[in-house]
Amino acid sequence: MNGTETHSKTQNLTYDGKTVHNEVDKANFFANSFAKISSDENYPTTFRPCKRQIQQQEENQNSTENEIIETAENMLNDGFNLSELRRAIRETKKHSATGGDRICYEMLQHLCKRSTKLLLDLYNRVWTVGTFPSAWRHSIIIPVLKSGKDPQDFSSYCPMH
């Protein structure tokens, strides 16, 4: 507790009538004896069925909870629908900077139905497959100096894309 390191060896132990001197053997002795203390063999025979029943109920409850979580995850991983895409496009900033493709959100807001559906198919393919088109992997990042910061210090800038 006071910061000094002490190494005290455990007293020699007796196990099955034999004295245990080796530290590794002592550690194994403790591990085995602690395991036996926690084993079902130490419970009264009348308690063991109750314990098994409680464990089974917990497993059933966990199984039901896992099914609910899995269903929710599946719902969250469903593809996007047309109304979600339209809402996302509608709610974006109108005067955002274009990317390398020079397509701005205002252009997306004026797509015809067929083009919007094609865009939706593309987004859903990216979502389900998990692979972005290589053109989407590039971005132009402009370092912007934070107000009142030293322009010679790298940490004075924040990225803008």
C-alpha cells in the first residue's frame, strides 16, 4: 500500500498428505481447491434440481432476449426504402460543396423517379455488400485554420471536405 514491493512466499502446504514446496504446485493446489468449493458437488442433493431449473429459466430468458436483439438488428440492417432516400436528400443542406463528381445535393433533389430508384438500388447494394465504389473512396480535404490559432501549428487546423 505504501509503494514498496514485497515478495512473500506462501507457506509450504500439505495436499493429500504430501507437502507442496513449489510455488507453481501451490497455485495449482489453490486453483483445484477453489474449483471444488464452487462445484455442484458441495450443494445439498435437494438444492441441485432447483439450481438446474433456475439456470434453465435464465438460458430461456437469454435466448428470448437474443432473438429480440437479433430481430432488431435485422430490422436496422434492412435496405433503405424510397421514402427514406427522399427524406435524406430533402433534409440535406442545399448549398453544400460538391464532391469530386461535381454532383450537388440540389441536383439529387431534382432527380426523376427512375433515377431516384437507380440511386436507391446503388445505395442498397453498397449497404448489403459492404463495398463502396472506388470513386467514393476519394475526397478533397481542405485544412481550415481555427479562429485565433497559430497558422504554423498543425493542430490549429480542422478538416473540411
